[in-house]
Amino acid sequence: MSREQTRVLDLNEKRGQPLTICAATLIELALLHRDGGRGVGQDIDRVLSTIEAGPACRILPITVEIAREFSSISQGLRDPIDTAIVATARVHRLKLLTSDQRIIGSGLVSIIE
């Protein structure tokens, strides 16, 4: 994570604001674990348990409004999970904390880099 991302997470925690997570992110974490990628490794159960038990985490479901947004931006990204995450951020007017260069390069959502 970048310094700015860490700063934003720390500030959120100090303010008692929940970390908002798109439901599709849970699938992405599971896929990353399955495929052995990007730092999830063997800690998937710990990561998911932390998200599930943590009062500081709020999971946003995929709604009809998000599905409509997904449909309108689906040409901008190839990965459907990335598209669902971006659509969720757009619908809820959230900045997305990501290092995914495809999402950043798409210009479809405000990013915390």
C-alpha cells in the first residue's frame, strides 16, 4: 500500500468510519488466494474473518442500481469483478483504494493511490 492509502485508512479508523468493501471484492480475494497471487497467500481465512467480524468493515451488496452502472461501464474494463467494484464505488460516490493499474488507467472512478 502507498503512504497515501495507509494515511487514508488510518484517518478512517481514527474517525470511526467503516472500511467500505464491495461484495465483489470478497470474490476477488478468494480468486487471488486460489491463484496464489498478490499477497493474499495462506492468510485468506484471516483476511476474510477480519472483514466478517470487524465492526470497521461494511460490505456493500450488488444492487440493481450497481448492475445498471455495471452495464453502462462494462466496455471500460475487461475484468467483470473490477467492473463491479468500480460500479459500486461510482454508485456510492466513493473513492476507490486500489493499486490496480487497469482500474486507475480507466479513469472511470476517483482513486486513492
